[in-house]
Amino acid sequence: MSPKLTMILFFAFVLWLVVREVLRAIHRRRSAIGEPGLAPTAVTEPRRTPSPHACSACGGFGFITRTEPAMETHMEPQTEFYTDYSGRTATRMITRPRTVTVMKTVRVPCGFCGGSGRTRL
């Protein structure tokens, strides 16, 4: 076989693999959309059947999740330039604390039901 023919066959094979995977992905997406049980969900809290007396704000869980700013301290390495006792410049590695504000997810009791998960009757 000539090198050109080998290269053409190789690229045709790679193109066939790519088309096959794209068609599989399209088929998977269509079947997931058509069947509600297969659709991917991004629910982080456990599922629960709604009660007629469940709190409408928290869904009967008794808490809600929200993000709040929190302060974190990290030790960060830094290069420090200094002059030694003989007058030459030198460097050294030191670690210094650095405080940053990050957003953290916290669970807080529901303010509507008071944490019980039930509506006030």
C-alpha cells in the first residue's frame, strides 16, 4: 500500500469514529429527553414527596441552603529580596498568612416555618 492510501484510510477511519460518537450522543440526548426518569438532574438535596402541610419556602425540609461570604486564611509562599550582612543581595522563601473571602454554602433553618418543615396552622 502506498503511504497516501494508508493516510487516506486512516483519516476515513477516524472520521467514521467521530461521526459514530456524535450520533450516539444525539441518540442518548433524545432518549433522555423523551423519558423523564433518565434526564440528568442537579438536585443536591434528597427528594421527598410533597405533603399538603409542607412549608412552601423550604419544601418541607426545614432548612434552606444559601451562600454566604466566609473568611479563610491560607499560608502563601513568597520570595523575599534582602541584603545580607556583607552587602550582597539575596533571596529567601518565606510563608505569610493571607486572608481571603470565599463564598461557602451553608444550611440555615427556614425562617417561614421555623425549621419544622410544616406550615403554621
